[in-house]
Amino acid sequence: MSSIKSLTTRFIYPFFYTQNATLSTLTFREKTVWQPVQQPKEFYRQEILQGLENFIFGDPHTPQYFTVNPELANQWFGRELHVRFGVKFGDKTDPKESFSAKLSSHAAIEIFLSPQGGVGILSIPLEAIAIEDKPAAKRFNYRLSQHLPAKIPQLFLPQPENAHHISTPPAPDSPLTERLGKRGGEFTLIELRDFLLSSLQITPIQEQFSIYSVVQFEECEFSETTHTDVFPLLVSMSHVEEPHHVGSSDIPYIRLNSHHWSGVGTLGAVHFVADQAEDITFNQQRIPTVFNKYFLPYLAALLQRLILQHILKQAQQNSKREQDAATSATSATHLQQLHNKMLDFMLNNYLSEVSSREVINQYYELAKRGLRVEQSFEVLRRALHDADFKEDMKFQCQSTDKNQDHLNQLVAMQRKIEWLEVFFASYYAGALAHYVSAGWFGHWFASASTLIWAFFGGGIALWLLKPWSHEHHDKSKKMLIWAFILIVVALAIWLSVGFCCYYKAHHQ
């Protein structure tokens, strides 16, 4: 297997940010750090479809792609930056291994923002100097991507060889702005990251950096004979493993051609490229092409994953908010907003293809598999579907409760009406008896008849209506017949008694 010719890595940090945040306020020694880019460089725009360009770079009137001021970047990194890996023992650091690196000439320090999802990605591109063996390449990516203090390497500009120009380095505990760009001033990528993002209101997604690496080999071909030698390194670097790791499981990978092999994992994307035996111009263009042109499909897949995670996070917050009775009325509104964001994502960001070249589309599919974009999409879609079902059930329960309350009100009103009906039946029965008996019968009989018929009419009404009962009572035909018979019999008896009394009173 050929030796490693070069190693170029983007150290990537994804984050969430608030929509009203701005990068233009960050300055370093009175110079603005971030510059909006209206027109991305040609390498980013070659052979990509308009949908991908709109997704990554956005509307020119609303910039979402920024680069660090080149003057400041050159001041911070110089021509060469020493990277010292060390093992920390208490307050002392034992220098174990050192490398040299420089800011990659193929890309700037960049930020890609996505207003649709409130997510962003910071990219710091470094090129290792004179790394020729596989353990060193793995160690370079692994250590620079870490966030634990014991594993973070120190970066610094070396002192000049001329002793007369050697200056006193800044103290390690001095502010970063005093150490950056000063000879011997040590800093870490974590410190630089925090400074570059300090003007944004960010919410971290992960602690360490992800990596996007291009490893260039001497003249060779990636074939079945080199699979045993190359593939474990591809897997290890895609997982961002330390050199002595026992090795991880398989990853999504693809051999795009005999000189280009790619793998994508959750934390890392790696390209292995090799020069062709012929002396062709593309040997010099291979690194910038893979480092930039293939980075956009990976960036699109990473942004898609982050946007889905951001929407899912908002759905989780909406679920917690819904548990509060004071804000439950607004849950449907928030859920509709999530659906609108999901629809906007599907229409504008969930791209089926990104390039007019098939090989770039193949790498785009590989990146989506490695970053599990499809799985994230399905999880979010099921979550919103279940949230819709829950909202529908809650609405139905609320409707049922309202209907039950309305029904209870109707029952209470009906009960009051039935008591009124009993009263009216009693009143009219007594009144009828009074009017009839007052003309024909005597005064004492008329008074007694009024009272008796009032109680009798009220009793019949109570028997038929039963207003004290909550249950529904059907007035059967049999009950009505018996009520009619009782009224007729009572009327006959009352009239008979009345006329008898009237006859006796007038014939004595």
C-alpha cells in the first residue's frame, strides 16, 4: 500500500442558533471577523443544481454563508502552526508528539447558516504537514476533534529561527485575543470555536468536532487486493477513532472509482484519493475538487439532519408545554407551525438529487445513509403524526365533555319544567273544579272540590312525569289509559256526589 501523501481535514461543529442572532458584531482588534459572501467560489458551484445552491447559500439579500476575514486568518495561523499533543499529569504536560499544520489553501474558515431550521455549521480547514503513516493521520483527526481538556492539543505559532526576533509569548491564562496571532501564544480549537461563535446565541448539539477529511495517497489503485489494508483505516477515520482503538463495525462506504474511495459515519466523512500513474493535470486538482465539490452534498445531508433534529426538539418542547394547563390552548397552533416547517423542509430542503453528475449524487446518497437522514425524517414524521392523533383525541374528549355539560344542563332544565308541569296540572285541575262547582253546587262543596282536584291533578302529573328521577321514563300507552280512566272515574264520582248534594239541598 502506498504511503500517505497529504491529509486535509475540515473540523466541523454543528449548532442551533436563534433567528435574531448576528455575526457582524464580532471583532478582533477592531477588525470585523466574519464577512458575508454573496457569491460563493467556483468550486462550490460547479455541477450542482440550483436547489442545492439555494439550500446552502440562500438568498443573496439574506446572507447565510460567511467566511473569516482572510487577513485575520493569516494572522492567527501564519504559514505554519505547531500542534502539540501531550499527556497531562497534574499541572504539567508531557509533550508526547508534535505535528505541524497550516490553514488549508483550499477553503476558508466558514459558517453556513440555515434560517429555515435555525441551525448552523462552523468549518475550520487544516492541512497536516509531513504526515506519512496511518496512526499519525488517525491521531491528528482524533486529537484535534476532542473536547476533553486532557486530550486537547495546543496550537501555537513557532518562534522565528533568528534569536534576535524571538519575543516573550503571552501567558497561557491570558485572554484568547492576546494569544491569537502572537508567536508562542498557545490556544486550542475549542477556544477558537467558542470565540468565533460568541456573537451567536447558540445551543450546542455535540461537544466535539466532526471531521471531513481527504487523505491523498501516492500512486495506487483501490482494488480488492488493497481492501484489507485500506478499509480498516477508512472505517477508523470515519468513526474518528484513536490509533490504538480495537476497531469499530462497518460503515456506509462506496468506491466511486479505482482512485477514489469514500466512507461516512456519524462523526466523520473520509475520502481516500490516489494519484494516477500518468502525469496528468487532475492529480493536482484532485484534492481541491474532493475537498470542496464533494463537501456540498455532505453539507446538505448534515444540514438536513440538523434541521430535522431542530424540528423534533421543538416538538418535544411543544409536548412539555402542552402539559401546562395555562398554555394547552396554544398547543394546536404550535403543532401547526411544526407542520408548516416540515412542509417547507420537504419542498425546499429534502433534495432528491444535488448535481447533474451521477457520481456526486451517489456520494450524496452515501452521506444521507451515513448521517441517518432518512431515519431522522421517519422518526419526526411519525412523531408529528402521533401528535396530530393526540390533538384529535384531546379535541374529541373536549367536545364530549362540552356535549355532556350541555346535556346535563338540558336535563336540569327539563326537570324544572316537569315540576312546573306538575304545578300547572294541579292548578288547572283545581281551577276547573272551582269554576264548575261554583255555578252548580254549594259553597262548601266547591271549596272542597278545588282542594281535592288540585291534589288529584298534581298526583296524576307526578305519577306520569316523575320529575325527581334522573332517568328517562317513557309514558307508555298503558299508563296513559290508566290515567285517563282514573280521571274519568274521579270526574264521574265528583259529579255524582255534587249533583246528589245539590238535589238534597233544593228538595228538602
